[in-house]
Amino acid sequence: MTKTNPGRFFEDYQLGQVIRHAVPRTVSGGERALYHALYPARHALASSDEFARACGLSAAPLDDLITFHIVFGKTVPDISLNAIANLGYAEGRWLRPVWPGDTILSESEVIGLKQNSNGKSGVVWVRTRGLNQSGEAVLEYVRWVMVRKRDIAAPARETVVPKLSKAVEPAGLVVPDGLDFTRYDFDLAGENHRYADYEIGEKIDHVDGVTIEEAEHMLATRLWQNTAKVHFDATNREDGKRLIYGGHVISMARTLSFNGLANAQMMVALNGGAHANPCFAGDTVRAWSEVLDKSETSAPGVGAVRLRLVATKGDSSGFVLRGEDGKYLPEVLLDLDYWVLMPR
């Protein structure tokens, strides 16, 4: 009898199945330090306790994407260990800040199944929640993954494709308790641009680029305990390359967006996202953003801005996402739609 975990294959999933993921993780300031070493993150609210206190919080919360990576990483052995590709995200919301000392765990519910026409793989939709030590949800999102079948002859499951919202409505955005931007210090934040300075339809070239290194990517996947074979084992792909974890690209692009969006302080929703093309070590990632929507909130001095964040390999100044055929251009790595909180 084998005692090792081969991971789940497509035929192992059942609609309505709830999976509690190992292993709970207590976070510390070490996660913040490592995150800021991997990605030159500089958003002030997650960098400075004093800045955060001036904005009504008890201290600086961990970067929102740290929470995402931890919650996501815990799901990998159960959801995407045998994945061919992570296909997309929807209905994501950050529900509570995570602070040093919190313990995070994850659970997922299977909400959709569809076998591919080739009979060799299928798509699995899961709704994942991250919970803290009190059982309070800190993050929730839907993602869908293409997963290999163990037995090609296994009969196909009944097809169920969930209906997902195109975007989180402004009324569904959760603003952290106490957040108040009326005493916001724009000098310390790094830019003077505020909510009123951004127009719907405006596009911003974030100018800077970062060349992805194999060593940094491997450190990141280990940090988030992401054990997907395509990220670790170069023999898992015919081209002999390790695929860069999509979350690594998300964090790098979010960090690059600081130049032009330094006051986009907190991510509060993930409306949708696609890893348009694979990223490998040696690729230089650049980014641009488009303002999709804006909404006021009831919190003092706080507005919400909906953004499209696009990561590319190579030049990002053309703001071109798709070709004439409607498909993503080969240089596009990431297309991410999300809401942020910004001072008004």
C-alpha cells in the first residue's frame, strides 16, 4: 500500500465535494520581509505601522497578495498538483486584513466539472476560502483548473459549468473596519495622485521592468508551499522548462504598478483573471493598467477604483492586449481585473 500522495486527477472530483487543505500556517513579519525581498513592494499601508495607524488601522496588515499566495498554496496538493494549467479567477474578495500572528487555513468546494473533448483532461471549478484562527473568512475566490485524467477510459462526469459574476459589485466590497483616509499623507505614500485624478478609460504605462530569475521563483513557490509539478520539476514539461508560478507574475505586476498607482493601497476584490501565456525564467516583465470603473465608499476619505492590470514580456507602452483574431497577443502574460481602495 502506497503512503504517498499522487494528487487528485479529474475523475477524483465530485460536485459539492468540500476539501479541507493541509497545513495551517501561522504568519509573522517574516512573510512580509520575504515578500518585499522577492517583489520590491512599496505600498505604504502594508509597509509601515505608523502610516497604517494614521489611516485608522491598529498596525500595518500583511500585503493582500501574501494572503492570496498562502491560501492558494495550501490548495495546490489537492486541486492542482496534476494541473496542466490554471485557467482563471472570479468572484474574489478580501474580507479581513491578515496580521502577523494570525493562523491561516484553506478549504475548497467543487462547484463545476467539465471533461475536455480529448478525453484526457477536464476542467475543475472550485470556490476557495481562507480562514483565520477564529474561523473568520479572510479571503474567498473561484478558480478553474485544467487537470489530467488518471484513466482516459474513465467515464466523464456530468458537465456542470457554474455561472459566475463578471465583477464584484461595489456594494459587495469589504472595507476594513476603521479605515480612514482623511489624514492620508501623500508625501509618505510616494505620489500625489488620488481618486479624483483617475478617469475611467485612462491607461497607465508603469514604465519599469523586472527580469524573472529562476532562483527567486523557486524561493517564492517554496515560501507559499506551492507544490505544483510544473513549477518544480523541469522534466514535467516536454520543453524541459519550469513554468513560472502565475501568482509570481501577479505580484511582480502589482509591484511594478506602484509607479503610477502608489495610492492604490489595498486590493479588495478579484473580478477575473487569465494567465494568457506562460512565463519562464529570463523573461522581462513589464506592466500597464487601465481604469475600468470607480465607486465611492462609506468609509471616510476612501474610494474604490476598478483596474485592469496587464503584465507583458517586453514593451508595455502600446497598451495592446489582443490581436485581430481576438486572442491574447503572445507577449501578454497576465490580464487581471481587480478593485483597490484609494484616498479621495
